[in-house]
Amino acid sequence: MDNSSRRHGNKKSRHYAMQIAMAAGLVVMLVCGVVTIGLMLFTNLFAEPLIAPNVSAGYDHTNIYEDITPGHTKAPDSQSAGETHGGIPSDGILSVEYTGGTVYAGGQAIAGNFNVKLTMDDGFEKVINDYECAQLAPEYRMTEGDNVFEFRYGEQTASITLEAVNVRAFPYPPSYILRKVDLGSTQEKVNQIDSGAISYEQAFSNVAFTGDSQIKALAVDRILSMNRIVAENGESYDYLAAHFDEVVSKALGTEALIVHYGINTLSTSADERQKRINQYRELLVRLKDALPGTRIIVSGVFPVHYSIFGNQGRFVYIIEYDYALLEMCMAIGVEYLSDNAYMMEHQELFSQDGLHLSPEFYSQYWLKNIILTMGL
């Protein structure tokens, strides 16, 4: 190869080397740029936290609430901005709504009928169940007229006024219930009975009964078995006292005990009637103490058929006696089931003697009324 060719080859090699060096330089510059940008972003990430959209400054609901659906929010486990030491938000507005029915003087209100919620400034709501309300204490009784219920949650307060009505303002004593009733589930239970899907024995598998012939008829008419019944014809409170341990044994662990006595010792004497009510009161208090997890439900004395109403002077006092029983139940904190109004309007439910009831009374009305009214 001559010198001219060698010079041409060396020139061409230097040209390729320069191109490679320029390409390498560009790659190095690109890598350095990427590293620099990465370092800037990494530094900024810790220097200034990112803020999620739609979150108020200082109150990030995506962290504070597990469920941010309005009306179903939950308080955080740790203290955050806008909260007190106990984890209770110090801002927002506490409100209360009453969803129950009529309340009665001398009685209690049902906690389940109050909806208490905390509404934050941005519209998020938290349902409150751990509020404080002195008027919902077991010993509190309402007076006739306006009763103010005050609710407290942390630093927030809210109040609502309920008008308590005198029970004697009604033609017949009303029922008195101390539990919120789920109307949907109770109606479904009755529908299952009507369709034959469940029997009364199954529907009342967690309920016990004690009483006189009006209760024993449940077994005589083969609607329920005696497995859950302590009852005898012609008996009253003395029978309950004598069979107290047996009643407790039957009712222990059940949801409710239905107690029905009174007609057999009903007297024309006011003193005797009061004496019997006092005896009943003592027995019911004992039942409450012996059955703390069981609802005690007193069934009022049943009215009699119009045809025999004037046969015995004591029958005149049935409604008055039932009012006294209801007031006694409210005072000691047990529930009361009233059937006076329905029975007075459905005289066909009585048997031929005008005192006892037909099987249809129990199967078509009374047991269903217990389910629907008392929420069993």
C-alpha cells in the first residue's frame, strides 16, 4: 500500500473515532440528565408532601376514615389535625334525629330510635354510637310534656325535645316497648308463618311463657308445646311466686318471657287491686334480676265479651287495672303488651263462655301481634 492510501485510511479511522466519541458523550449527558432529574424529584418528595385532590388542608379524609361514604364514616385510631386528645374531632357539627313513635310520661325512650351524627366542614358525616346522654340512662323517666335530650360527643353537643304523653289520654292502655323494632324482619317472620315455612313452635323457640288459663290454652290448642310454658287454670300471682324457680329455668337464656296474670284475682276493692299490683311488681323485679339477658314482657289482662261484662262487678275494673299495670311496668323498666283495643273490636274471638278465647285468637292474632309489636 502506498503512502497516499495509508493517509486516506488513517483519516477515515479518525473520522469514525470522532463519531463514536460524540455518541458516547451524548449517552453520558443523557444519563447525567436523568440522574439529576431523579435526584430533584426524590428530594422534593420528602421536602414537600403531595396533596391528594379534594382533601382539605390539614384534614386528609383518605387517611382519617376507613369508609368515606357520607353517613358511614369512621373516626381515626390516632390523633390528627382538628381532633382532641381522645381521637374525637373537635370541629364539625353534632346533630340528632328521633325516628321512633310516641313516648310516654313515666317511661323511657329507646336509644335505637335516635340517629346521632357528626358532620364535618367538608360534608363528610360520621355516625356516632358512643355518645353520652343522661336522659337515656336506665333510671331516667320522662315527665309529661316536653323533655330535652342532650347528647354529647367530645366537645360537641346537640339536643332534641320529645313530648311525653300521659298514657291515660288513650281509650285503652298502649303497648310499651324498650327495643327498636325492625318492621321488615318481623313482617317477614309473620309471612313465613302464614306460608307454612315455619311453625309457631319454631317462631317462638326462643321465648318462654307463664300465666293462667289464657296462656295454658297455647298448649291445649296445640299451638305451642308445654316445653316453654309454665301455666295453670285459675291461677294468679301466688302461682307465679310458688313456681318462680321453674319459670326462671324455662326462661333462662331465652330472648323474652311473656307474663300474663291478673284476671283471677281482679277485685272490686281498690285496696285489694293495689295489693295485687304490688305483689306483681315484686315478682317482676325478681324476674329481672334472675334473667338479666331476657326481656320481661307483661301481657295485660284481657277484656271480656260484652255479653258477660255486667255479670261480675270486677270486670268493670279491667281497663283501669291494665292502666295501673302499664304504669307499674314503666316504673320498673319492663315491657307491656296491650291487646284491649283489638279484642274489644273483635268480639268474635271469644269462646262461648265470653271469658276465654278461641284458638283463632292465638293463631291468627295474638302470637303474630307479639312478633310485630314487640319485635320478637
